[in-house]
Amino acid sequence: MLPDLDAAAQQPPAEPRLPLHWQGAADPFGTSPAWLLERLGEPGLDPAAADPTAHLHRLALRLRELGLCGRWRDEPVRVAHPGGPTQIERGCARVLGIPTLAVHLIGWSADGRLWLQQRATSKAEDPNLWDTLVGGLVSAAERPSQALARETWEEAGLDLTALGDLVAGPELFTRRPVPDGQGAGYLQERLLTGQVRLPAGLQPHNRDGEVQRFGLWTPDEVRAGIARGEFTLDAARLLLRVLDQPPAFSAQAR
């Protein structure tokens, strides 16, 4: 099951994509189909823009005007630039093939079950599917640890610093076409994972409206749910890697 899921997360673009370069940069900061760059019109992408952040914001507004961006959230994500990181609206990152960074929290109970969340029906992506306890994107202004703490509070109502040991989990990569931008999207995302043990009696509660409910699942129930297609692709890949080897938490985390 895991090899098939990993293969689904490593797919080439649905159509040829052109690399997007800043002047003076050896590596591209993103990619785009040729037709999308043509639709942007003039002035289009300026590799030598004096203010790359303002330039990317104008591009994002143009993409939104054309109906070629994902859901607009007013949440910028980081973009590589030779003069230092810049940023763009997250709803445009996938359309321009810009790599993103996400964090997940896997929550264990004292008896070896896993705390999971069911995503809200209103979610634009993977509504109603089951997910790790917490998951979200790292914004341009955050470090991964800050993003994980914020998401843990918003999605699960938990203070990450009060949960004891935070044990590193799997680090994965996803590269696959996505429907953003009328099919122009290409997701390139690095997934970082932490694992914690919730003390007995402590239950998560959602604060941002993006979670339907939480549930405690045994490892066997998780495997069966993944086989039935009830989990997001990212969650399935992460969870299958930890089910057989729960981390060794300290006594304070029990």
C-alpha cells in the first residue's frame, strides 16, 4: 500500500513547464506552462525586478483577475531570491510551481492509539477526509517550529509547549499536478513532522472551524481506513511510516 501511495505523490507535470528564474540565480524559483505566461501578458515576469515582493504581488493579483490562482487567503509563502527570500500569496504558489513547506503533528494517546482530525466539509482541498492531528503550511514569516505551534493551537486548541517531548517524525516530499489555476498547478512540497503524546484526559478541540471532529484510532483501524481511501494522501504516507514504531517518549510525556 505504501509504495502505491508514494508513487501517487511523485508524479511528473501534466504538461511541459518552463523554469522561472531570477536574474543572477542558477536555480529556478518555480515553473509555469508556457500558455500561462502568455495569458499574464505584459509586463509579465520581470527577472530583474527591483522590488521582487511587490512584483510578485502584482503577478498574483493578475492571476486572480484571470481566474488562474487557487483560493486567495492573504497568506504569503516564501519564494527563493538571490537577494534574500521574498514572498507571494499562497494561492498562487502551486500555479507557479513554487516549492512550499508544510508541518504535521502526529498525536499519540497513552494507550498507543492515534488522535486524528476529520477535515471540515468546507475545506477547499480534501474535505471530509481524515488527517493527522494537525497539519498546515509554513508562512513566509514563520519558522517551521512556529508554524507547528500556531497550527496546533488553531486546529486542536493545544499548547504545543505544554505537551512534553516533541519527537521528530518522517520528512517527505510531494511532487504532483494539482487543479489550481485551471489545471496549471504543480505541487512541490516538503513535509516536516513532529510526534507528541497527549496526556490521558486531554482532548483536542478545534478553534478555527477547519475540523469537523477528532477521533482516537488504533493502528489497525488507521490501516483499514487508509485502505478504504478515507485519509488524505499526505496523512496516509506519514502515518503508515510510524504505526509500527511509536516513538519512545519520556516519562514526563506519559
